Amino acid sequence: MTWNMARRAERLNPSIIREILKVTERPGIVSLAGGLPAAEGFPVQAMREATARVLADHPKEALQYAASEGFAPLREWVAAQLATQGMKCDADQVLITTGSQQGLDLAGKVLLDPGSTVAVESPTYLGALQAFAPYEPEFLAVDCDEQGPLPAALKAAKGARFLYMLPNFQNPSGRCMGAARRDALMAECLRLGLPVVEDNPYGDLWFDQPPAAPLAAHAPDEVLYLGSFSKVLAPGLRLGYMVAPRLLYPKLLQAKQAADLHTPGFNQRVVHEVIKNGFLDQHVPTIRARYKAQRDAMRAALERHLPAGCQWQLPAGGMFFWVTLPEGFDTLALLPRAVDAGVAYVPGAAFYASEPRMNTLRLSFVTVAPELIEQGIAALGRVLKASQEVQP
């Protein structure tokens, strides 16, 4: 008997980040690789109390099959919360997903055919490339600067099925798009007839001031918006959401039904119980304060220990530094040496849809204490300097 795999299976590849995380389980490794939120910020007691209330008040409903669209009060909460950010939508446009990663998969399933074009930032989120790849698109990398895609560069994307963007504290680059750039970018997208998939898992993790209004606030019928509870509550809940134009919603819902019937109703009820009375207004600022202190620790360590010629942009929120090394470095080839020295990072090549820049890397600062950040960056600096000395 021979198993014949579908053609799309050939486009399924392991996540380099997941593979690196296996290595970082070795004792003594300072991992600056994984894009994981800090476990110290998980609201364990609030979750414990909410779970008890849900099981006491609505045990049968919480443990039964549920609506594919999601728990109605949670959908209403999402719509009301987005309205405070200038985004107009109704609860019947909200689809609760099993993590925002499922939202990416559903978008690919509904919007992509083999050979169709997806425009992406350069660099872009590795998980999105993985989610879209099985649907066999062609990826078009759009030229970017420190704020993201250049509006003039979108001409090359005319005819693409959509432009995928993370405007807030992007993974991996940490960059954030200003209000003027958002205006110009959406004006060009509307002129070209280019729809947008806006992914916003990090928007609440700002340090000094909140980011500008969502892209979806400019043209709600042209933007498919994705959000997540992973970074503000806990990723183990696997709870995200999509806000879809009415034209797309029915097909996304059908794709969701085919995938898993519905996101766990128990999780949805517990999360709604936690957040319904303003819990996040007190909880998220504590996460911001922790992450800002760790960002500052990494900035100081980078300035002290990295060799001359290394460049990075100070992130104003989120979880990542994106570092560009001098030409000639290959961060993928250097990774084993870094791990032997006691530090791990993610080589930047994995985040490019085309023409990867081998001299880039991503560092996460949120799961490591400041003293370990110092230790890890010092080790990285030693590896880079030693490599620099032997380069021709």
C-alpha cells in the first residue's frame, strides 16, 4: 500500500522557530528565540475564579457543542472594544477562531487559488507564510522601510488577492506604522483595488503611546481584520477572532465549520467572564510595564556588546528586536556557535518570502529577566566578534 500525498503537502514545512525551541530546552541556554508571552503575566487567579463561576452557573452550556460563530457576548465585547479604537463593526461580523493562526488559515482557504498572488511585507511573519503556503500562492515581497510597506511599491501588487500586513509592532521587525503612512497606504490600496488582511496580535503592547487607528478603520469593507487574546491573556487558550466584511463572512464561517465546528465554547465563556467588567484595563498595563523594562535592558545590552556596524530599530511596543549585522554574516550558519556559547536567536532568513537577508536575526525580550538578557546578549556579542575576526 502506498500513501499518495496531496501536492499541497509538499509546501508544508516545519517552523524553524519551533525547531530552535527544542534546542533551547538544553540547560544553560538563554533563549531569545521564541515569540512567547511572559508566563508571569498570565492571570492565573482570575482564570481560576472565572472557571469556577462558569462551571457553577452554566456547566451544561459550557461543555456542550456551541455556535460556529462564537459565544455571542464575547463577539459583542470584541465589536465594542474595536469601536473604541475607531473601527466600526457589528458583532455579526466577528468570528471567534482557535487562535488568530486559524484566522490566517481560513483566509488562505477562502481567498487563495493555486498560482494566485499574496503581497507581503519584507520581512513578514513566518506563521503567515506557513498558513498560506498550502494553498499554493505566489508570494510577492513589497519593499519596506522602518514603518512598513512603501505606498509607491504597491503598484507591483496590483491584481494580488490581498496584501498581508502587521502594522503594529510587527513580528519580526518590531516596526510600527504611523498614522500618515496608514492613510497613504490605504489610499493606494483603494486606488489599486487591493484588499488587505490586517493582523494585529501586538497592538495592545505599546509602551509610551497607543498605535494609530487600525487599517480597517479606513475601509472596513476592504480589510479582513485579525485579533488575538494570546498576548494579553494566555496563548494556551487558543482564542482569536476575525472581523470580516459581510461579503466574506459566510464563506469564512463555512470554512470554520469544516475545520473544527467551533472554537471551544468553554474557553470562550471563561475568557468573557474574565474580561467583561474591564479586567484588561488593569491587567494589560502591568504587561506593558514589564515588557518595556525588558526592552530597555536589551537595548542597553545591545549597545554594550554587539560589534560596530550592527543596526536595530528601538521597538515602541511588542516583543522583538530585529538586528541587521554587517554584510558577510550568515546568522543561520552562526546559530550552532551561538547555542554552544549559551544563547539562541531566530535567524532572519526564515521571515522572507523571497531574497532572504542572511545577515539578520530576531531577538525576543519578554520571557527573559534583565540579568539573563545581559548574559545572553554578551554571549551573542562574543560570537559575533569572534566570527568577525576570522572573516576575510
